Amino acid sequence: MSNMSCEKCGSTDAVVHLTQIVNNHMSTHHLCQSCAAEKGLDAGPNVGDIPLLDVIKQIADDPAVDTHWGGGECSFCGLTHADFRKTGRLGCPQCYESFAAELPDLLRRVHRATKHVGKVYLPPDPTASDMEKRLDGLRRRLDRAIRSEDFERAAEIRDEIRSMEPA
Amino acid sequence: MTDFEAIPDHGLGWMEASGEHSDIVLSTRVRIARNLQGHAFGPRARVNDREAVLRDFRDSAQRSEVLRDGVLVEMPEVAERMRRILHERRLVTRDLLGEEGAEPFNGTAVHFSATEPVSVMVNEEDHLRVQSLVSGLRIQEAWRIVDRLDDELGRELPFAYHNDFGFLTSCPTNVGTGMRASVFMHLPGLVLTKEIGRALRGLSEMGLTFRGLYGEGSEVVGQFFQVSNQITLGRTEEDLLDDLERSVRTVIAKELEARHVMLREARLITEDKIWRAYGLLRHARSLSFDELMAYLSSVRLGVSLKLLPGLRVYSLNKIMVFTQPAHLEQAAGRDLTPEESDAHRASYVRRVLATEGDVSAIEGSAADDPPSDRP
């Protein structure tokens, strides 16, 4: 493989080769280690990094979006919007409450959805309402297992439902 | 920890080349991200957060059927080269090892089950990353193991969970199910017939994403791709996995079709490429990892097309793992310069090909079979 130069700073050693698909258009970028790191790209395992940071920037730069990115901080961990914009990482579970006003817009752009419909968590000391939510979730999974004719799975889920329902 | 004896299969079960389509699909990985209430996520966690997370996890692991008899490896107690080996075996992420040249954070650990192909990384970007890594295309099987362990741990540990957002994660790209499933595929047919762009665009329209081996570009690293779900919120785990499986099967069918076209339209060129790559690997005295991967890709295609019938996919997987820098250093018993590493790599490849693949019996097959792509 011949040496490729970094398309950003022109140094001769592009070591990160990023292929992205945005709006059905595929593009490839060749960057040196330091320019890649500057973009938050360090050949690491996280697929979502770059699009996410782009999305955060889009939202912050979009005058049509009525959010207040730039002020406020998390009451638990002290994360600010600026921190989040820099890293694309929230600081703690409480951040999801602290930034609850802004998150749906971001989640819609990343996931095309704002509400979890997957597995329902049953905490160690569940309340009656936790149990009911979990049972609803299990019944949905049971229906699905039966529809897809995964009867082994269906039997397991049915056992779990039985173990949770009052005798 | 000085060796891998304690880890089931030495952490290499995923390269055994079993499972469906294991010549095209190297491995399937399903992982979920979980965090504990009351502690900052990995990047903002303090020492006492990490220590508390590890302590709570350790307690819950003792009550977990899946983890009980397993082995917990604390990163700061592992020698530097062994940590890199864990990473090269794809058992821990680069993140868990900490900054280059620095020691890993206290509290970072990985726990391997003794009975199932599943492990838990502790204090990575998220407090817990439960992952199953298996050979071949086995999405449902990997998910079932992860799902079961998730239930066990969830009964003991207070996960950070939100009624609207689901399982809360450090990065909002993971929130909801916290689940990422990825299938590691070898697609030389699509690359060589220039159909790969179209196939990848198709994946992206399905909400799937792909990347090359080790996050680098696509073709330069041996035509290997990891395909995974991009979305984690607003769909059930089962739907996300079904979409992935369906798309991966479509890509496999297209890859097989491309290989068929290559053999039909350009048999001599294809055979020549494969045999040249084999010859080079069989005799080279120095190989960089990228160069090795490029030739190994052609040889893998040859094995899959039964043009090199003495060789097994398992041997090729083994070469991929054991020719990485930390593995070569471990075998040599000392640090290696890049030049030495290239020489040791070539030597290892020659040895494996000499002892595990006798392809001499079918040499000359191209001559026996008149080429169709020449006048």
C-alpha cells in the first residue's frame, strides 16, 4: 500500500481511513493521527462517534431549533452543554433528566425515535407498577416469539410470566 | 495473571470457524451497555465510583449462574503485553486499557463466564458492557446468552433505566436497548466486482452501519467489514436483530453471487491472484500486518472457493490473531522492533502454512481447466 497523505494537514502519513455514508452518498476520508484525533476519531471501536458529534453541531448551529444548548449543567455530575458538545458523552444517569428538554431532538436525529420500546427492566426491589410494566413487556415478547414460531423461546418467556404473576 | 489458562478457550472460541457461513462470517458479537444508578459514567467517573461499581458487580457475579465459576481479570493487575493480547483477541476494547503508555484505571476489569461464550467489561465507557462473541453467523444465539445474563445481573444491580429513554448510557447513540450487534464479514467478491458500494449503501438504508477491521478503511485491511445496527432506540431488540440478520444474509447471497461471477468470467485471473497470494505468504521473509491481511484475504477466498482444499479457515483465523504485535512478542518472549515483528510474522505464517495446509496436490488446476477469460 502506497503512503497516502492526510487530506487535512497534508502530512504524508494518513493512518485513519474513514468511509462514511451520509444521505446515500459514500465518501472516504484519509487523515493523519492528530487530525483524526481532532475530529474525535481515533480508530476506536465506537461507530456512532462522528455522526453524533456532527448531529450535535447541527442542532447547536440550527437557528430553527429552539433549544438552549450552551447554558445549564447537570445537578448531579456538573456536566455542561459545552462538555457534551465536545465529547458527545453524557456524564451520568441524571444528565438524562437535566437535559431532558434538549435530548428528544437529538435522539430523533440519531435514532429516528425518542421512546424505548425494547426490554423492560425489572429492578432488584420492584414495585407493583414495575412488575406490571415488566409483564407487559414480557407479553409483547411472548407474542412476538409465537408469531416467529420460536416456541422454545416462547416457553421460556411463558415460564417467566408465570413466575411473576400472583399465584 | 501471567497466562490465559484461566480463560475458557483462552478467549479464542470465536475463531474456531464453526457456525453458519464461517468462511464468510468470521464472528458475531452482541453487546449491551448497562450503567448503575448513582455513579457518573466511565469518562466522568471518579476512583470511588469505579471501585464501587466493581465491588457491586463482583457481588452480583457471585450470585449469577452464568458468571459464578468464571474468572475476573482486573486490568491494573495484568502485565502490559497481556493487556494488549486481550485486546488483540477482541476480548476487551482499547478504551478499557486506558491511555496509551499509562496504566489502566483502578476498577477496570473483565469477567469471563466459565460455561458460556460471554464476558462483562467493567468500568469501560459504560459501567458494564456484557458481550457475547461467537464464531460464524449466530446472532440469535449470542443475544440469548447476553439477554439471560442481563436478567441475572439486573435482579441484583440497580441499573440506570428511564421509562422513556430505556437503559441509560454514556453516549446517546447507545441509549434505549443499549444493544449493538455486529457481524464480522469477509467480502472480497463484492470488493473485486466493485459491487461493494451498492451493498453498503443498501445496509445504510436499513439503518445498519459498517466499518473496516480495527476502524481503518475498508479495502486496505483485507476486505473485512463489520456490519452492525446503528439505531438502539425505538425498536425492540428482536426487531433490530432480525433486521441485521436479514441484511447480513442478503449480503452473503450477493457475495456468493459475486464469487460465482468471478469464477465464470475471470477464472484464470482469480486463480492466479489466489495462488500468488498463497505463494507469497508461503515464502515471504518479512510481512507487515497490512500486507499479510491483503494476501490472507485472497487465500481465504481460495479456501472458500475450494481452490486450496488442503487449508482450513481455522488456520487462517489463527494466523490473523497470532500475527498481531503483542502475540508475536509473547511468542518471542521479548519486545520486538517493527522490523523484527515483520520477520517473526512471516516466519509464523510460513510455519502454519507448511504444517496445516498441504495444497500441493492440486497445483496446476488452472492449466487443467482452460481459462475462460482469455481468447
